[in-house]
Amino acid sequence: MNISTDTIKVSKSAEYVFKILSNPLKFKGLMPDNLDTFNVADDSEQFEFCLKGLPVIKMKYETKTPFKKIEMVSNSTIQFKLCFEIEEIDETNSGVEIIFEGNFNPMISMIAKQPLQKFIDILGKNVSEL
């Protein structure tokens, strides 16, 4: 199952956006309001979060290409990847596309698609307000 946003215009540089997205403590500020817990590992390359009513999701940074791309992978029972592709528009503006990639069975896909789309949309809205 793949879910993505259109390119989101951000009134900040690609470098600024990259630094926010690649720092889990700052990434926490982009999470939905129904965030229940958020914990960062000592190495700052892994974190876990829980939205109210859902299981804990563990994430780790897989790839960080400065100012261009960040890939996170789940380190939980449910395997998926969350990518942020960053495009520099000019020195003070950038575009971000959020891409969710998960390999779920059809039943899980049907149940999870709408909540995941909402989660990605909220992340996109919050990124646009950086």
C-alpha cells in the first residue's frame, strides 16, 4: 500500500526542513494532536510513538541525504517505510512530498488505509506550517 501527498510548499529552506525532519525531538512537533507517547533512543536515530488507541510504533532513520531526502523504517511488527523528499525551490522556500510504503495483506490495507491517509495528511499540514 502506498500513500503520498502532493508536493507541500514550505516557506523555509530545504536545509531547515531537513534539520527538523532529521531530528526526532523536533519531528515530534509535527505529530498529530492525539499523540499519546513519544520516546527517543539514546542514539537519536530511533524513536517510538503511540497515538491514542493504537499500538506503539518504533521508527529508525534509514537514510538521510542532506537537504534532499529522509527515509524512516518501522522497527515494529508492522513493516513500512516513511519517506520525505525535499526539493529546494529557492533559498527560502522548499517543497516536500511525504510517501508511505507498506506491504500489508488486503484486509489490513482496507482497515488501515483511511487512518494512515489521515496521519500523512496531518504530517503534511504540519510540515507546511514550519
